[in-house]
Amino acid sequence: MRDDEILGQIRQLIDEQHRLRARLAAGELTSEEEQSRIRLLERSLDRCWDLLRQRRARRDVGDDPDHAAPRPAGEIEDYEY
């Protein structure tokens, strides 16, 4: 996955977060439904940002960014940036 593809996915996930919050404000879903989906979106966002950081770091040291790989959400959830 290229950097621009990862950034596109990040934008889509953020857009979905905004739509969920708007639906919650409009009373179209419960807070529990919104929070459940937001947690999943946040995990996906964490994985996208992590992959993008890996690619940039590899590129910075002259390595091939295509060797970066998505890591499991549990591996990066508690990581301090």
C-alpha cells in the first residue's frame, strides 16, 4: 500500500467518525452504538498511522518503504508516540 493510499484510507475513516457523530447528534443511533464503532475506527486509524510512520522511517534511512507491514492493533494500541 502506497503512502497516498494509506492517507486516503485515513481520510475515509475520519469522515466515517464525523458521520457517526452527526448521526448520534441527530438521534439516529445510540451512544453505545456510536462508541462501539468509534473504537473500531480508532484501531483502524492507529494501524494506518503506524504503517505510514513505518514507511516514512524506512524511507528516511534509505530502506524500501514497501517492506513495511501493518502490525496487529494490539501491538500498537498502547504504544507511546
